[in-house]
Amino acid sequence: MPILLILITLLLPWLIKKYVFNHNPPKNQPPSPPKLPVIGNLHQLSALIHRALQTIGAKHGPVMLLHFGSKPVLVIQSADAAAQFLKDHDLVFSDKPHTSSTRRLMHYRKDVIIAPYGEYWRKMKSICVLQLLSNKRVGSFKFIREEETDLMLEKIGACCLSGSAVDLSQLFDLHSNNVICRASFGRRFGEGESGRRFTKALRELFQLMTNVEIGEFVPWLSWISRVNGFYGRVEKVREELDEFLEMVVEEHISKGLESGSDVNKNNENFVDILLKDSSIDRDGIKAILLDMLAGGTDTTSSTLEWAMTELIRNPTARMKLQTEVREIVQDRHVITDDDLGKMQYLKAVIKETLRLHAPVSLLGRVTREDITVMGYDISANTWVLVNTWAIGRDPASWDQPEMFHPERFLNSSLDFKGLDFKFVPFGHGRRGCPGIALAIASVEVVLANLMHKFEWKLPMGAKCEDLDVMEQPGVNLHRKNPLIVVPTPIGT
């Protein structure tokens, strides 16, 4: 009994403070679906997380709180809610989510994509924009885009002569890789054995970064990622990417030593500029280069892949685009920037592609502090997932949202800048993608040329409307199956 009295005496002040004098109301959290012990709502996810979240949201609303194990995850799936959370409170939501694997793959957050918001991130982004992604720099890479597009057209033309089908998915990957490598490194790396290994490792990186890492959310189950080989895959990809990036850096260091003071500043490329900055260490350089390769290659190739998929599935839209391109270019071989500026239907096709097939289906953020939005209390360090894929197909924002209808963007003020949250394919605000100009410039010139020079059909007499639109899980959504088509040169 004395022991019990001692315990009551010790606990009584705490109990009184907690239950008598505590006037703080309970937190008002967003609606949540029922969860299981330990794993929370992880059992409700699938490989295509954006589709699973859309399904759950149909029952629980456009703002809901899930639990990935012990981790609270706020899911936003309407344009209005996204604007209220992110547009009005951009700074609070300016950090990006990460796991132990993504930290390792991205050189422990020395990159731009997942680095914490702060002085380092601002400096790295400024360098990337100024030296590689600004409108001026994108304009200076025009000759690279044109040369790589001509090489791709030659390969398609060779297939026409042999009567064989073309794997456009593979060609778009190679083209996008060559453009960003030449712009960043000064030469191609996409072909050859090392190039193929690098491209394969890059694609594996995107898939790994969307895998649910169970140990991150339920720490005592981290052994599962060792048993099922996940950690082994992460380490293999990290080593392959690091080996490639190390080769690129060493190559530029050697060239710099050979040329000495005779190096022409006008011939400097992005790697050379990073190497001259003494405040960026070797891991930081490789992390930033990986960002540029990942963002510049996969976003462009996936957009081209889905644009051609939709144009082949929708012959009316394809014929409208072909008519526009051919009337503007006529019989000239080279499509100029002035030509592209006149192609309003081309721009509408690209926007409609990005609405239906956002390059990044889920935009991730992390709250930097406690905040109340829309009456909901959100704790610091909560993950936030904005389902841009679902918002792009939301009937509240779009008429006939599942229909490919480029005309909806004609005479529309919607652009890629992220000002209207019903159309944010590249994100918005501080953490919006800075490479929009480079990606769109590449997509425009390729699509215009494909429409200008070839007719397109599916192999073995397949009907256009039967072309599948199944997705491959990954950071950027690609087709699950390669886009195999049969081209025919115009006039034959």
C-alpha cells in the first residue's frame, strides 16, 4: 500500500495537468480509412500507387490521412485542396520526402531533388538553372536537339526501307539520353555497352524509388528488405550509377589538366562548371549530375511515349496535328523555332498528354512545422502526396476527363508554370521542376518531325483503338509494354 500511495503522489500532478487543466482540444485530422495494426494502410496500396490512392479517395474524399506503418501521410487529390495546402503555404511544404534507400541512391541528399530546403539547395538549384536550364541555355542547345532528332529520323527511315516495325519507346529513351548528355557532359553516353548499362540502371533507379520500403515505416520489419533482395538491388544500382558518374567526372578533370589555361570558356559544359566550384564536393557533383540525367531523360521520353500512344489511339487528333504541321512546314526539311511557335494544336496535344499522363504521378512534400489548413491540424514531418495523376482526371476540374481531347487547351490560358493546380504536371512553387523549358523544347521538335515525315500504324493490322495504355511502376510513368509501330514515309 505505501508503494501505491507513493506512485499516486508522483503521478497525481501529471494526471491533473493532463486531464483537468489541459484545455487544448483534440486535433482535427483529415478523414482516414480504417487501418491495420503495425502496417497501417500499407495493405491498401498497389504497385501503381497513384491508382490505389484514387480508389481510396473516391470513398474518403480529396483530402485524407493514411498511415504507412507509423508514418502519417496526407493525400491530396483535388485542385482546390492542393492550392489551399501548397500554394498558400509553400514554405511549410517545401521539403521533400526521402527514405534510407533514396538517401543512399542520391548521395545522401547532396542533390537538388530531395535536398532539404535551405541555403545549399538554393545554391545548387541556382547553378542548375543558370548553367543548364535557363531559356538562354536551352536556346543554345538547339543544334543538339536538331542533330539528335535527325539521327532518330534516320533510324526510323531505315526501318521503313526494310519494312520493319520501330520500337519508339527505345528510340525516345536513347534520344532523350543523348540530348541531356551532350548538353550536360559535351558528348553522348547513350550507346555502347556502358551506355546501355547506365540507361538500364537509371530505369531501375526510378522503379526502386517508388517501391514501398517496409523497414522505413515499420522499422522492426526492415529485415524483409534484406531477405527479398531489395537492399541488394539498391546497392547494385548505386554502384553502377556511381561508376558511370565517376567516369564522367574523371574524364573532365583529365581534359582540364591537358588543356590547362588554354581552355575556352565558351566550350565549358555543365560538368566543367561544377568542377570549378570549390564549395561542391565530389559526391555533390555526382548527385547533381544524376538529377539532371534522371529529370532530363525520363520526363522527356515518357512524355513522347504517351503523346505518340494517344495520337495513334486517336486518329482524328493525329490527322489534325499532321495537317497543322504540314501546312506550316510544307515541303521544307528543317522545322524551325518559328514554325514550332505557330503550331498551336501541337502545344495543345502536349498539354493534353501531360494532363492524362503526368510525368510524375505523385508530388511529394514534407511539412516543416505544425500547421492548420482547411480546418485540419497537420503535424510537422508529415508526408504529403499530391496525386497529380488523379487531379488531371478529376471530373470536378475537367469535362470528360478520361478522353484525349487536345481542343480543351486551345485558347486556354493554362500553362506549365503551376499557377493553376488542376494542371501542374511539373509541380509548382519552390520545388517545381526547373527543367520545363528543356523538356518541352525537346518534345515539340520530335513530335513535329514525326508528324511531318511519317504516317503511323500498328503492326500486324491491329486496330488503333486497341493499343494498350498499361503503365509501368516508377517515378516517371512509362508504358508497361514498348510502343511498337510501323512507320511509312510521307508520299509513298
